[in-house]
Amino acid sequence: MKLFDAHCHLQDPRIFHKAPQLIATTVNSGVLHFAVNGVSEEDWNLVKDMSERHPSVIPCFGVHPWFVQERTPNWFSTLKEFFETTPAAAVGEIGLDKGSKGREIDFMDQVGVFRQQLELAKELKRPASIHCVRAFGDLLEIMKSVGPFPDGVIIHSYLGSAEMVPELSKLGAYFSFSGFLMSMKAQKAKKMLKVVPSERILLETDAPDALPKAELNSLFLVDGDPSLPQELSAKEEHSPNVGSASDNQFHASKDSSTLPRETLNHPANIHNVLDYVASLLDMTKEELAELSYRNAIRLFSYEGSKILTEK
């Protein structure tokens, strides 16, 4: 079974020093590619370096709406230089946010920065990974004015309505699902998933965020995560069903809701996302893995991409 993590942040300072170990464990579990998304000028070099060291990493560069205020006057020319020197790169993470954190950042600034990056993605013929929180009306309006997007855009960690899916699909959107989907009522999530065209479904982890809701004995935990209780953080690297019988009994009696909110998400937990989405779609894990992997390969097969090089 092959999987493709369509959106994560392995350059995040919380896990960057452990990235080689996390990548090795996750690749060993069947994940062949990771789309690693930069969020600001400060981390684009980290993403580029990681991509050069790890064949499995697809680099993505962008300014996330939370970091719009931190951009330098030359941010856009710097961004374009990164794409010129990194033909394997996609665009992301970009987007709009009217949530609690997004409300702290001027929305017109967010719109201007988002639109510039969306236009660049279209010009470069690369997919763009989009963050959208409580701004789907604005997103649709901007996508209609800039699009359509024959090379695709990814609405990452999609939690929007079922009604929005056809409109976004017509413009070229793919819909990527992470552990955050488990925060939505199952009936609402199922209704929304059922209207997503099968050729536009992707899976992601958003690691180190979006820890799935699951029993502890089915989760990978990040070695040395400072938020974990001592009996878990002391392990070299906790992975599902590893440890003594007493350890496993302890884990089976608990689920991730018992962990601190800041617990780090391991990218190998894409398997939990796969299980959950497959159950809502009434598909087998194998069917959904094959479908989502094929979709991601098609999306990331733009000119210069690592996927094409492998082929």
C-alpha cells in the first residue's frame, strides 16, 4: 500500500531536528512522498535543503496568512527566485484566515498576498496548497477571478461545506483531508466527503499539527515530545503496538483525547486519517490509498517535479 502526504510541515521548529528519523519511519510505513510546505521567508531555505537531502520530499514555498505581517519588502521577488532555482517546487502554504488567529492580521493584506501567490502558481503551472479558515466566500470569489486552475489547487485540511465542493471543483480544486476532519460531526463529514469527486481526494497529516483522534496503540508519537507524559516520551520512538504487554494494555485503555492539546503529530499517522476517511466513504483502506496516491501523483507531476524524474 502506497501513500502520499499531500501537506505537512517537517521543517517546523518543533520537529525539524527529528525530520530524518520521522521521514525514515514514515517511509517505512508506506508513505512515499511528502509535500512539505514553507510558511514564510524564514523557512524556505530549510524546505529547500530538506528536499535536496530527501528524495521523498516535494518542496513548497509560500507565505501563510499568519505570517503576512512578517514579510520583507522584497518577499515576492525572493519567492520567485526560489521557484527559479528549485524547479521541483510547488506553491504553498498560502491562503486566507478569519479565525481567531487570522483576525489579528489585516484581511486586505492577506488578500493581496494570497492573490499574488495564486497568480504566480497559475503562471508557473504548479499546484498551490491553500489554507482557508472561515473565509470560503472570499476564497471562492478570488479563485473565480484568477482561475480556473488546470494545474490544480489543494484546499488543505478541508472542513468546508458540502455545498462549496462543486463550485471549487469546477475551478480545479482538490480536497485534502487530515486529522482535523475528526473534529467535524461524522454525519456532516460523510455528507461532504460523498460529494467530493473521487479524482480530487487527497490525504495529508499537516504534521506536526492535526493529531488524529484515535486510540494510543494505533498512533505514532514523536520521540522526545515535551508535552507527553513520561511513560510515553521516554520511549525511543513510540509506534503502534510496540512495547511490552503492559505498555500495550496502558495504550489501549486511552486515546489521543487524553493527551495534551499541544501533542505533536507524527507524519506516519496518515494511516489513521486513511482509516477514518475510508470508513466514511464506505471504501476499503486499500482502495482509498490507491485512489488518493494516484490523485497526488497526477497533481504533483508538473514540469520539473521529482515525480516526473522518478518516472
